[in-house]
Amino acid sequence: MGSITNHHAAGRHAAEAVNIGVLALQGDFAEHAASLRRAGAQPLEVRTIDQLQHVDGLIIPGGESTTIARLLIAYDLREPLIALGRRGLPIWGTCAGAILLAEEIITLDRPALHLMPMTIERNAFGRQIDSFEAHLEPGPFGSGDIPAVFIRAPRIRSVDDAVHVLLRLGPEHDHEPVAVQYQSILATTFHPELTADTRIHRHFVEMCQQRARPSARTNARTGEAHATLGRLG
């Protein structure tokens, strides 16, 4: 995984603008779109394979994981997403989105994407009434604690050695991981889009910029995406 840097220059993001899709089938996709704009990216709501062809990365938002899993199949997006994720398209899942990215999911009766080698458990902190907020040590994201909102949140029970743990809860939760990255796949069990802090969104924007840069010169990514989606569509 490349180094994580702070992004203070809005001009840099404007100069290297990327289109980041937000899966808009269910959940809080509008909040992610607003955070992406503040982070210097152009959000695009994604509901079709055609829209998926025009993004440099994709966010799978929080919501109801079983519903989103069902809708991915209904909209014929599951297989294209798996193919593009395996080819390196940056994908970030928050809460329900993180659940769908996991290789092994406890108590999910729908097929997921299986793009990150980790085991995750749905609703593991309890019901809606057990939702809470925490302040996380910033780790690689600069200085100052990161506010984190946990709503019927999943818990990451285990990760493969190749998965980088970016953020953890405090000692009251045994320092369990809540933000992890595996190659171009990012997962957070909390909701960064529900706070004013855009550091994790900016990190994902940079992930997308890094992948888009060589493609801007060669147009290779666009051809690859069209070829992949053409076979699966």
C-alpha cells in the first residue's frame, strides 16, 4: 500500500479531478456525495453498468447490507463490480458496504463481493439503540482525532496478513480494527460521511487519482473497463 498523505491544497484536487461513483441503490449515498465534493472530487450516482464505466473509483455506502446485496444482483452489478475490483478499481465500503466487501460474513444470507480477505460480523455492537460515537487516534491520517459514528455497526473479527489496519477503536474495545485497506479496497465499519472530517474521503480520492494518472496518459483504464463490462453486461 502506498503512503497516506495529508491533502491541504484544494487546488491539487481540482487539477487532478476524478469521477468517483457512489452506489445509489439504497443507503446514505447523498451524504457520501457531499463529502466527496468537499474533498475535491466529482461524485456520480451509480445505478447501472453504463454509469459504472465512467468512474475512477466507487463507494458502497452504509444502509441495509441484505438489501444492497439483493439490489446488486437485481441491477446486474454484482459480477461487474467483482471483476473491476479484482482488476484494481478502488472500492470503499462503509458499514454495510464494508460487510459486502468481506470474504467471509457472519449472518449474511445473500452473496456478497468477497474482495477483501477478512471476516466481518453484521450488527455486532447491537441494535440501533446501541449506536455510538468515538474519537479515533488518527494513525496515518495526520494529527487530531478522527470522529467516528457507529450505527448498527459490524465488527471486523479477523483480517489476512496482507490487510493493512489503518484505524482502531480504543482499549475499551480491545483496539479492534475499524478501518482497513487491502490493495485498492478500503473498508470502514463506521460512517465518515456523517461528520465534517473529510480525511478518509481525501485518502480515497488520492487512491483514485493514483490509479487514474497512468490511464489519463494511455486511456488503458477506460478500454479495460469497457471490455470487462462488455463481457459481463
